[in-house]
Amino acid sequence: MNEIKVFGHKSPDTDATCSAIVWAWFLQEHRKQAAKPYVLGTPNSEAMFVLEKWGHETPALLESVSADDTVSIVDTNSKDELFDNINETHILSIIDHHRLTGGVETASPREIVIQPYASTMTVMYNVMNIEPADFPKEIAGLMLSGLLSDTLEFRSPTTTNTDKELVQALATALDVNITEYANEMFAAKSDISQFSDKELVLLDSKITEIKGKKMRISVVETTTPETISKRKDGILEQITIVQKEDNLDFVLFFVVDILNEQSTLITNNEEAKKLVANAFDISEQEQKENKDANLVLKDVVSRKKQIVPALSA
């Protein structure tokens, strides 16, 4: 068998980046299969912090795949988040925690594990059947990081008791204070100084079709939302550009305030604003009051569990 190329979705976040490394490690060390992790773009600042923290180099950038490649996909099953020709490859496995979207095809039955947890790490843990204390420190650290990132330290409604238990077990094995480490991660995530306005729009972004409208839903999670607000004009300009480039109906850009557990929609499209307002039952009066901030959504922090379901209802 060819070397297995392991990778997550485009615009790689902490979970996608670390999951590729963890799964490649498992394939190598426990299934004795040649495997190598890759990324499909530049990881975000939180992911880069995590890699340095636990002594990992950034996985190599994979720019294309072919029919000669054997691949294992983690943290996504959406064709829109992968290479256009992904179905030409030999897909060995898909390990994910998102809804089944369709589009990815295999030539024969394969290992496909999709489970309803907050992080791909929990799904992998269930498959690997290895005790937290038995993971190498550098692997356990990546797993803990992916879980804390995707659960927003348990603030996200996607969090399950199983996710929490795994975090506790990994933190105990690593002798890590959960809140202190999560705060370090979130501080790294909040440093957006190295990203252009366009990169911010694309950084943590997924394209989906809802009620006949094709849209890109972008999220930036931060403990310092004011740093993003200062760049609003540039972000709005790039939203218009990205919408045209991708031939989309809307680009919805949400700033998730981790500490205050709320999201702010930034858009220059009144139809998009109305769509979100209706989805979250925001009155016209509230819309007027929040005109400068566009829309503030209280207690909304999850694209997967809250934003997409509300828009789809």
C-alpha cells in the first residue's frame, strides 16, 4: 500500500490539524501502516501554538491529490472542504464528528466512523481503545488541545459528558490545569495580527447550502472581539470579494466572544442580516439597536450546533 496521506479540512483549525497527526501516529504505531499527516492550508494561530507547545512540527502542506494516492480523512466528510477530485483517490477511512453531508464516495466499503461528539479526538479515542495515561505525552497533549478548542472549554453546546471525561483524564495524565491551559490556547487564538482581512474571512469557514442559498459561514473565536471590530471595514470589503469569487449568495461572518458566550454577525448584506435575524427571532427594534454591530446573538457560540440548525429550521 502507498503511504497513507492523513488530512482534515481546508482552513485547518486546531482539531483538524492535531487530528491528522494523532490519526497518522495511530496508523503507524498501532496498525503498522505507513502514514503521514498533512494540512490543506495554513493552520490558525491557536493550532500553531499547540504544535509548538507539544513539540510537533507543522504538517506538510498538501496541495493536490491524484488517483495514485491513498488517503485518510479526519474532521470532515464534506466534499466542499476537500479537493475537488477527492473521489478519484483511494479513500481508506473517514473519522469525523460532523453531520453527514454526502458527496464523498468510496470504490468499496471503508472504515467510516462518524459520532456525535464535540471533537474528532473523542471519536478517535473510541476507535483506538487506548487508555489516556498510555498515550505518549506529545499525542495526549494534541488530543487535549483539540477537545478544549472544539468545546471552548465546555462552553459549546456540542460538548458531551464523554468529551468532558476524556478531557479530565488527559489533563490528569499530563498534569495540566485545564482552565489555565485553555486560557493560553484562547489567547493564542485571539492573536489575529498575522492574518489579512481576507484570511480572517476564510480562516475558519465552511461552505454550505441552506434553503436553496449557497453560503460561506465563517467564524472567528476570540477573547478580544474588539480587535476584530477595529478591522470591520476591511473585513466587510473582503466579504464582498469572497462572495463574488466563490459565486455565493451570502458570506456570514460571526465573531464568537468566548468569555461572554455570544456571537456578533458582521455583514453588509441586508438579506443575509434578515435571514439571521429571523432564524434567531431578533425583532426589528433589536436590529436597529444593534445596527453598528450588525447583530448580537446571545448564548450563541457554535456554528455546528446553533447557527446552522437555526438557519436550516
